[in-house]
Amino acid sequence: IYSALQKDRYITSNQSRKLSHYLRGTVDAIIVGKNTLMIDEPELNIRHGINAIDPKIYILWGNDESLYEEYLYNYKYRSFHFLIGFQHNDHRSHSLLDLDYLPDILSFLSASGINSILVEGGNSTWDTFLPAAKQIYIFKSPHSVRSGKKILKELGDKPIMHELRKKIKLSEDTLFIYNNAYGESLYENTFG
């Protein structure tokens, strides 16, 4: 994570970034939203000396067709898969009827051989996938991103099905690990 105001200044420590790349190597796919792709232009690969196979990348694009062709072209050499709410004939475009209905997204991913995902998206993507999360990793930095979601505050303020299992100091950051309080997600039979 880096500051939108200073693009070359990472918010999290090197130790946190290395751990997040390790986590990428443990899943079948990474999912980010359209805004994360457009604003952050993430590489979404595994770096920091972690030896693992890069997971598949899915972009939760949504229903907005504007700029879609441009991003397909800009990422033509990357093996990104786009989850879209409209019809398109590019082999990387996957049309789903209702991108707001999580079971449809999870069923599509499962049918595509994806059994584990790491959600790295922003507010909307976070809200979409939270009910299906078995585990949540939150890296808290002493540096702030003004436009970001106040996830720790939100987890503390809302009755949700996740409880804090571990709190680990990573350099200047703190890693909070939440597990599903019931041992499974709301969509256990749909995915995984």
C-alpha cells in the first residue's frame, strides 16, 4: 500500500510487504476492483524473494463499460481476467449476470478451478467479499491514507462473524489476523 499523494512512498513496512507477497503465494487467485487497478496500477505478482507460482488475477470490473476497452488494451500482455456485468468477446472477459451477488462470483471462480482467493481491493471489493472471508489479514501502519476504509474501526463497531485471533508487530506496523468465528464462511457450500 502506498500513499496516493506520494506514489513512491509505501505506507507499510518492507516486512509487511514481504509477508503480503508470501500470502499471495498461498492462494489460487488475487481479486482487486476496477478502482484499485485504475488508481494503483498494481503489479499483483510475487516479489520480495518469495519463491512461489503467481496466482491468477481477477479484476472485479462491474457494469461500467466506459474505459473497459482501454484497460483491456493496456493490460493485453498481462493474464488478467475481468469479471464484468456486460457482454464482451475478449477471452479475458467473463460476463456474470449479477456482480453484486457473491454466490454467483464464487460459483464462477470455483468452476474455474479457483479454491482460494486473496482479496486486495478497496472499499467496494472489501464489502463484497467480507461475508465469504474465512480469514482476514489487516496490516496497520502508523502512516495514513486519508481516503481509505477504517477497517479496524469497522470490525470493532459492527457485529460480524470474525474475531481477532492474533496481533503481531511487524517493524513499525501491526498485523491483525481475524478468523471466522464459526469456522466457515456464509458461502462454504458455494466455494472451497
